[in-house]
Amino acid sequence: MGLIPYNRVFDVLEHRFRLAELPFPVTTAEGPARLSALEARRVLYSRSSEPVLREEIWREAVDAAQCDTGAAGSERLLALWLALPAMRRTLHRIAIRWPIDRRELESESLLALLAVLVDVDPRIREVDRALLRPTINRVWAFARARTRERPVADAGALAAAHLSVESPAESPVGGWHDGWELQVSPPVRPDGLSATVRFSVAPDRLESFRLGEVAGHLGLGEIVHRARRPSEGSRIGTLSLRPSGGRR
């Protein structure tokens, strides 16, 4: 049993196709030719190469990958290998912004390439953009989602600690006569994971609740209730609340 000399999937692919040849001929300005894998990839990423030749290489690579039904998938691996330089640039930009494990990014990149490769039409113009742009977008989306994750050494212990906090069977919130009522029950999931429920209230409405509680505590609830206005109108006066014995 042979050992894999690398611990990154990009390096494994590089080793796989370092001396390989393209399994199909390409059409150059001088006519049909057969290129090695390194020569073909050098053409793809060289600014001085002919656009027509680049299109031909990508078209043949994508078409061969989509027709590859073998268990080894050598044609699909070749298409992934041709895209590695573009993916390395993307992973380098991501690594500058976020400290994400490079091996995770490389694995996600290949999975995204395989997913996009299935639906790419090799007959369209700029087939390389049709393959690489959606793949790069998926990798960026994965990286952004990955930054929102927080590693936990023992998820079971975290759930047990969450469940150990006693909570009432029901937490009714009533007494408001606005035509609605909120009732919160504890989560029934065995892992105890739940999300915080938050209701956003306008500042003026929240302030009215606070003043209502203060007025009720001072025994002025009925007076405030009769004095409230159903809608905005002209101001007829002000009401100041001060601590007992405070300065006037």
C-alpha cells in the first residue's frame, strides 16, 4: 500500500498530473497538436497565449470531464487540475482576510468545481469563466459562513450545561391590552439547542410602556389612561415625575 506524500489535496493533484499528457489533441495555429498537461496549463494562464487556443483547451477539458464515467475519473481530475492556479489565487485572497484552514478551503474548492462542472456547456464562449466564476463565488460563500462558526471542544457538554439551567414550564407575558399575548415554552429538543426570540418595538411605544409601569406603581394609572390621546395632537401640557423629596 503506497503512502500519499502530501497532506493537501491540491498538492496531490499537482503530483498526479505533473508529467501527464492531455488525452486529446488540440487545434493550434499550426494545426492539430498534442500537448502535455503542463504545456496546456501554461497556455491557459499566459497572457501572451492565443485566446482561441485557450478556449479550445478549456472546451476539450470540460467536454472530456463530462463524458468521463470511469471510476477513477481521470478526465474530471484533469479539469480540476487545470483550474488549480485560479483557485489558488482565490484561496490566497481568502486567507489574507480570514484565518481558515487551507485544507478545508481546498476541499471545498474541488467540491464546488465538480458541482459546477456538471452543468457547464462546453460549446459556449468563455467556458473558463462559466466554470471558474460560480466556483469562486461558492468558495467565498463557504468562507464567509465558516467565519461565523465557533469551535466547541465538546458539543455534548455544552448541550448538557444548557439543559441544566432550570426554566419555567411556561412564561406567559400578559396584562397588555393591545389584542395580543406572548407565551414562551422551553425547547423540547434533546440537545437543548434553541434560538433567542426578540421583538423589536418602536422607541416611543417602548417608552409608553415604561411610563405606564411607573404611573401604575404611583397609583396614577387611571389618570394617565384617561389623559392619553388616541392620536397625535397639539401639546396641552407636560407631566414631570421626580423622586419623593427631590428638587423641583
